[in-house]
Amino acid sequence: MIKKIFVTVYFLLIAYHLPLTTEVWGGEIVWEMKETGVDFLRYGIGGRATALGESYVAIGEDIFSSYWNPAGLAKIERPELGLMHSVVLANDLLEFIGFGYPLKKIGFIGLSGFFNIPESVPVTDNIGKVVGEIKWLDYALSLSYARKIQKNLSFGLNLKMVEMSESFSGTKGTAYAGDLGILYEIPLKGLNFGFALLNYGNKLQMEGETKKDDLPRTIRAGFAYRLNLVGGDYLLLTLDENKVLNDRWRTSLGSEIGFFEMIFLRFGYYEKEGNVSGTTYGLGLKFKNYRFDYTNVPATQMIGYERANKISIVISF
């Protein structure tokens, strides 16, 4: 009965979000962005997770769980390396690298980092001569730990350092934060519940500035339901609700069809601050210990940069 209710709610939410409209007031687009100043922490990591509409809090199957819900790392049984590459805005790069190792009776330990590298901007003097470049580098490094505390219940946490720097003036700002999550396998085959608190820490202040920026503190909660089909194929449905700072609750949806545990088709939907919303889609291919994932997602409201591609790879050892 609970499974039927979940599937019904899932498809009702899809139907509710299909008429994708932009809120307009007085002929102008209404923007709902809640500024934090550390926005790269909200870009989304992992080809599979983002193809599922970023509804990943109740899934624990790869190293990218360190970004969405560290409790998911407890389900990884082999050492794992994850890499991702994306161009998120114009020529801004978003990169991820993570590695984790399961230790028997101790838990899973991982180290990961993701990096936002905006395009450099030339600096000119009063006669137009180029005298240098402004280069930025934003990154977050996480030390992760996760383990099962009961047969169906896992928890995980991250200790995180966040830094933003600008090379021309040599200024930087650093903040420290933590993530905490749980993953519960409901005693109904195939149904999981996940909950995570992300980016809870001190404010980030750039050197020489009085302004202090909040990290995008986030609450995520959601379900994932896997229905096994004939011949080892399966259908996965995911549903997340998330809230950043004082923004309203927002819904993310995802679906994945797996064929022969080798080919994966994914679709989803999300909405974010700033009227960024729409469908996501992607493809996954698995060969032996390698999984390659591609996704295309809504990115910004800028003409020419409305969508972004993300490519990732997961290697098990």
C-alpha cells in the first residue's frame, strides 16, 4: 500500500510541474534568488544525481553521495574513485574528484573536493593596456565518514573547508562547515528514505571586506523506490524536497530505467532559486568496474547558456 501511495504521489507531482511557466509581475520576470555569496556550493555534483533532477538524498550507491547525503556512502562495499567535469556558466568550470575506502567494522572513509573555476577577466590601466588578469578559484574539501548503525539504518557526516580566492589582489576567504545525513531502508522492499543537513557552519568573509556571506545551508529529505522488472531490469523513482536558507521548499523528481545493469536512461525535473527550472535527462553506461554518466540540465536564465552538460565517471577497485 505504501509503495502504491508513493508512486501515485510521484506521478501527481510530475503532472503538477509539467506546465513549466515563468512567474511574471508587471511584465518583468520575478527573481527569487536568495543571495549567499557562496553559490558554487549549490551547482550540483555527479552525472547520475543531476540527471535524476538532483533528487539523490535517498540513494547511496557511489562516491557522489558525499555531496547529497554522506550517509549513502555506507552502502559502498569497494574502494571507489569518482570524477566529474562540467561547464556551468559561459566558460566557468566545475570539477569534482573523490575517493573513498570501506573499512570492515569501522565504516566508510572518503575524501573529496569540488572546484569552481570562473573564466579570468583581463585588467587594463587608464590607457587600455592589459596589466594582468583577475582569476578566481572557489573550492570545497570534504572529509567523509559513514557507517551502518543498524541493518537498515546508516548515518554519515562531512567535515568541510570552503575557500574562495581572487589572484589579482591576492584576497581570499575561508569558512568551515559540516554535513550530516541518515539513510533508512524502509522494511518494504525497494523503498528508502533519506534526510540530510548540508553546509552548516560559519560565514565566509573575504579579506579586506566587512561583508560576511552565509553558506547555502540546506535541508534535504526524500524517498527512492526501486521496482525490479523482468530479466534483471528495474525502474527507479526518486522524490526530494529541499530548502536553502530562507527560500521556500522546492521539489525535485527523478526516474531511471536500468537494462542488464549496463545501460541506464534517466529523466528528472528540478526547480531552483532564480527561476531556474526544467527537465533533466541523461545516459549511463557501465562496463565491468567503470560507470560513465552524462547529463544535460537547466543552468541559468542567460541567453545562450540556459543548459549545461555534465560528465562523470565512477571506478570501483
